[in-house]
Amino acid sequence: MVDLQGQYKGIKETVDASIAEILESAAFINGPYVHKFQAALEAYLGVKHVIPCANGTDALQIAMMGLDLQPGDEVITADFTFAATVEVIGLLRLTPVLVDVEPDTFNIDPVAIEKAITPKTKAIVPVHLFGQAANMDAILAIAEKHNLYVIEDNAQGIGAAYTFKDGTKKKTGTIGHVASTSFFPSKNLGCYGDGGAIFTDNDDLAHRIRGIVNHGMYKRYHHDVVGVNSRLDSIQAAVLLAKLPKLNDYNTARRNAAKKYNAAFENIDAIITPVTNTSCKGICDTCDCHVFHQYTLKVNGVDRDELVAHLQSKEIPCGVYYPIPLHLQKAYVDERYKEVDFPVTNQLVKEVISLPMHTELTDDQIDFITTAIIDFIKK
């Protein structure tokens, strides 16, 4: 699904030299490379504060801790996403409220958000799924109307931008009150282990979060807030610092691969290619609304699981993100949830399939993948 070895070859000299320097200095934790990467990412995103941490799940949990949400507070998020988004809500003894998603973009449905709000609701967590921004105009309007926090889960959307109705544009992760991201190796900006970060423009919130990531300390052995141990190590920061200047190029390569997939499937009625929330369909030369962390199709009138087996028989990687809705996962089953409230998610889990998507995809590889799929459909 990803070619990290091929990507490494393009940055090998920089990465190897940086890691050697870290080994020589032994500045493994909170060293100069962490600070350099933090400053570089702040400049790239146009955000005041980037607080690095150990992984993307920690980042989301720490963002919620920073907002001082209390047990029993309700947090609305999407039913169709990875479990980490709802996992941290449960860990903090908050109350997860899962809602349906849009059938075309797969992102959280603002209409469903509005219906789910109660007096206990304190926050909305939009997930910028598969690399495309959620409908932030609508989400921010709902949050303002009901005095709610917006916590962006930007684990799959780093580098994407959202264009508001008034024509202004902001990077995903810089739009809400606070955001989290993951630097897991397969992400668009990934390190060579685990890593994550929190973003915010709020000075007070950033100060609180900086304490939380380091055992609640601002001064050694003075624990001012309840914290955790979640830090980005220097070697991972060095990898990210080498990749960050290439992120826009990486994302362009993903969009170009998406164009080629789309062209191959253009006249295949059984395949519904990714839809974006902009008129250019996310694949024009200057568009940055979608960074294609995943290239996810829907199949129509085709047995998705048989297609998966067919691709596997040809040693073509593919993935089903996600095969089970969160509201049906054993850990999150709740009598509050009714199947009638999740028609889109319940259909998507039967239809979606994600194809290889990374910066090193070749035309020959795409031709091989798409031909295999079309042959299966036409058999």
C-alpha cells in the first residue's frame, strides 16, 4: 500500500547524516532536531503553536485534556473512521456520540451533528478522512451556535487545505480550536516509528498542553497539571524535518496518481471514484483540497470481498477502511445508537476498497492495478 523504501532513497543522504549527528550528540529526547522540526512545521502550517508528542492517539487525547473536558461531557465524532478517534474519548471517561457521514466525501455529516447536540455536548471532532477536509464552514457555524469546541483529527490530512465560502483558505489542523495529527510511517508526512503533534493558535491552551505532554511539568519536578509522558524523539524529528520540505511534492504525486486511477475507471459504472467537496474534483493542477492519504473507491453491484480476494491473488495490495462501523464495535456498543441513524456508514462498510496510494507509484503499477480490477468487473 505504501513504498517507504523507495521514498527513503530520495532523502537517504539527509536522513542518514542527521541520525549520525544525533547518535554522536546523544541528544535523543527533546533535542535540537525536535525544536527545528517544531518551528518548521509551525511555519508550513501558519499556526502559532506546534507541540510534538509520541503518537497521533496521544495527540488527540492530550488536545482533549488541554480543553479540560470532564467525565460525562459529550463529544460528537464520525462513526466511519479509525477507532483511535473514539478510543481517547472513552479513555478520558467522556461520552462518545457517534454520527453518520456524507455518502460522497465520507466525512462527518453536519446535519447529523446538529441533530446529536444535547445540553451535555462540549466538543465536535471532525476527521479529515482519507486526506480531505470535512465541511468546516458548517461545522464552525454549528460550534459557534452551540458554544462548542472544535477538535480537528488531522491524522490523515496533513498538507490539505480548506477553502471557505468567502474564498479564504487555511490548512487543515489550523481551523478549529485545537488539532491533532499522526506521523505514523504510512502517513503523508510520516517518520520511521511513532510520532504525533498538537496544533493551536491559543497561547494559554498551548502552554497547558506543553505541560501535559511532559508529566505536567514546566519546571523539573514541579508538577502543575496532571500530565502524561508523550514526547517526540530526536531521530523521528530528524526524519520529519527531512521530509517536510518535500511534503507538497509528495502530495502532488498522490494527486497525480489519483488522476490516473480516475481516468482508468472513468467509464466503469460499477466503480465510484473519490468525490471531493470542490468543483475541481480535487485533481486540478493547483488544487490542495485533497491529499489522498487513501485512494478509496466504492463498488456498485460488485461483491467487494470477492474483488479483494481477486486482487490478493494477483499480489496487489488493497485495504478496507473500515470494515466495521464504530457503533458496532464491541468496545463502543451503546443502546443509544439505532441502526436507522447510520444508513451511510452501514452501506460504506460493504462498498469501500482502498488501492495502493503513495509517492512512488509508477504508471505501469497503476495500469496493472486498474486492469486487474476492470477485468474482474467485466468477467
